[in-house]
Amino acid sequence: MFLSRVRVDLNGLSRELLFEIMGGGAYGAHQLLWKLFPDHSEARPFLFRQEMEEPSGPDQTPKGLPLFYMLSDREPVAVAGLLDVQSKPFAPALEVGEQLAFRVRANPTVSKAVEGKRGQRADVLMAAKFPFESGEARSSRACVEAMDNAANDWLASRAESWGFRLPVKPNVGAYRQHALHKPGRRDAIRFSSVDYEGLLEVTDPGRLVETLAHGIGRAKAFGCGLLMLRRP
């Protein structure tokens, strides 16, 4: 695997794609990052996460430019005048009981049975929010706590199957609902995302490496699922 940081030369983008990328448009970002794999036409070989450049320099002036973190099963190829790539081989050596700081942007959903129909995906945070009446109740502390608990339960209940456990509750933030418009498709692609940040403990190193390679949850083509680790 290869872990990469990808920066975009905005001068190389069309006006339409520029506005989409700067607005966090996941479909445009997904299509753009495909350009890093010009000789590959099969299943998507990468996971990614979009951020904005952090402040830099003595005055800590925000750059405000898009920055992508990407994990791929092959080395990406930079595109001159458009995509600058810094890559390194990624083969983590993990041990049972090791604790690591993590970040992940995930799409927390569950399958909901519908009689006579194919199972549908349900947003666990929206389901937690539903019992609260619209208006002030949905901005109440009780509603926020219910949504945070639902997000934490979703991750904690799946952690062991992904090769880790959560010794403490992670921070949950940046719950967003997305509507992406794909050319040739009348209805928007809708999904939600949540940012988790916290500490995990390795329970199965091999399985966790597989999880890193394949990602967590759904909406991986739209910037979700990349589990980022570092030693605290």
C-alpha cells in the first residue's frame, strides 16, 4: 500500500470543477483523484479524505486550499500542472494491545428491512434525531447527546470485527448531509458523514491492516472510510 498527500493546482481546473472541489464536492474529488492512476481501469484502487490546508508560516495564515490524504494499493502518478503527490510505502507493523490515535470520516448507516423490498440503508444519527420534534428540540442538548451516542454505538459495535476496540469514547463531530449531482443522473446521491477522532487498541493486527486497506463503512467513493492512524 501507499500513503499519499495530494495537493491540487487550482489553475489546472475548469471553473466548474474548481467551485465543486473548493466546496468539498466529493464526486468531483473522486473523479479528479482517478487521474493519478492512468493505467488502471478496474475497481477503485484508493480511499481518500479531503481536508483544507492547515495554517502555515510565522503568521499562521490559513491557506484554505484542498488537501487530500489517500491510501492506495499502488503508487499514484503525479499529474504535472494539476496534482502534486507525496507518497511513501505503507506497511504498518501492529501489535496486540498497542494503542494508536485515529481519525476517520465515516458514513454510519445500518440496513433497515422493508417488507417486500430490498433492504434500505438508514442513517443512524438521523434515526436518533427523529424522536425529537423539529425546531428547538432538535438543537437541544438531549438531542445532541442522543446523536453522539448513536454515532459512538455504531463504531464501537463494529470495532472488534475491524481488528480493534475503543478504550475510551472518541470525539464525534462534523455531522454533514451531502447531496451530490452526478452527470446523467436525475436524482442526487445522498449520504451523511461523521468525523471521529480518538484512541483505539489493536486486538487483531492482521484484521486491522485489512480494515485499513478496505476502509470502514460505506460511501468510500465519496471520501469516507479512510482510517488514519498515528502513534500518540
